[in-house]
Amino acid sequence: MTFDQLKHFSTVAKTQSFTVAAHELFLSISALSQSISSLETELGLMLFKRSRSGAHLTAEGALLIEKAEEIMKMTKEFQTFAQAQTEKLQGHLRISTIPGPSNALLAAVFSFKKEHPNVSIELQELGPKEITEKLINEEMDVGMLVVGPSSEVNEDKFHFEPLLEGYMVAGVQAHSTLAEKPFISKKDLSRYPIILYQDAYLNQTIKQLLDNNSQRNLVVKTNHTNAITQWVSSGNAITIGLDYSFQHIDGITGVKIQELKEERVHYGWVHLKKKHINRLTDIFLETLNQEINKLIAQSNEM
């Protein structure tokens, strides 16, 4: 049994497809199938039920996948620790992000910088279109995006790894009457000035909620996050964003939107498939994942 076989097992389980998993792993379908079959022979049991609808874990496979993920995580942590003992990380890390759960991202940057002082970090706040363009042009190493039903990543060019699952909510003044509501409706939104970050996904979201006339009369778009925070916290406008974005901003509360309460979105990192993830980026993403887990734990305690 090898680490690669465990990775193959994990990827097929996640994608429920040998074809999709082979594409993600840059393997031929036959090579992946042979790897899984060899692992099944060694273990003496079937891990997957194969059918036209895909590859689904058997009862035994479902029991083993959690242990496989645990072994992979421990192995990766061991490798990272061992490498850190033998050499100091150096280089330049380029990250682009949409405005989102910035507390976790900034915490990861500071933690990573403290651990690896010889690495310089460039952090740019951009819209999703600019982020993907810079990744294609190899001007950035990794990007942070929100992906939802109306905004998907081109899977042929990019790999997207979700870190947070959440909802699009209205950001309102913390002590306003709107903050006391369990939900805000389209009708509520049409009564207030709205200030939005200039973002393709948010533009699409507001089109779902307001007619063209209301958009012209109510919506202001800007790339200045400080202006958005100031306007909303002072009660001059409301905004829309990912629920996690408003959890640690003084004076602003996130309230679910009635028409979007079932529409889940994901915040995560995106990387150009054809470009290998270097060690610098890989270690940073591990740090980011740790900070995201802390954010989720804090949210669950609230």
C-alpha cells in the first residue's frame, strides 16, 4: 500500500467517478483503475461499487475512507515538519482575493509570515474575473473566490478547493430594525440604498433580487471595502455578502435573505491546473485551512 494509492482512493470517493478523479490526478483511467484494484486486492475487500452512474463506496469502503484521510493528513504534516527542519522557506508568495472572510485569510498570512520570515507575501484584493485572469497569466500563485449556482469555476482550467460553506446575506447596521428580523425579503431590499462591492457574483445576485429600475435607483458599486463598512455601520446603506464576512465587523450584522436562504455558496482557493502547486503555496494553504477551521469552530460556539 502506498500514499499515492490512498490519495487515489480518496479522490475517487470524493468525485464518485473514475473519469473525474483521473482528470484531477492527471492519470489515465486505466492507471487509476489498476491502482484501486491493486489496493482492493491487498486489503481483501471491495472499496467501490462500480456502475454506469459512477463509483460509490461500499460499506467497507465508507468505514475505511475516514481512516485513509486521517493517514494522509498525518503523513502530509510529517513531511511538512521534516522539510521545515532541514531548510528555511524562501521566496515570494502571490495571493489574490475577493472581499470575504478576510479575518481568516489575514490570520493565515500573519501566522505563515511569523513561521517563515524569509518569505515575502503579496496580497491583492480583486474581483473574480481579474483573479482568474492573473492566474492564467501566472501573475498570481493562488486566488480566493466565492463559487455558487450563478458563478462557477472553469473546471478545465482551474482546480477549486472549497473551505467554507455559507449563504449570501444582507449586511445591515447592527442596531437597526432590519438586524432584528430573521429574514430580509426582496421588498425590504427595495426600500433601502444598497452599496455593493464591484463583483460579478454580487452583480448577478442583485439582479435576482431587484428589477432594473430599483437597481438604478438604489445600488452604488465600489471597490472600496472601507467605504462599504462605513456606510453600512452608520446606517446609510445595506450591502450583500457571504455570511462569514460580517461576523467580526463592528457595527454590522448579517441577516439571511428570504429568496436566497436555500442557496448555498462556497468560499475557497483556486489554482491553475496546468501549473504545479509549489511547496511555498502548499504550506500556506495548510496554514489557511487551519485558520478557516478555527473560524468555523468560533462560529459554532456563537
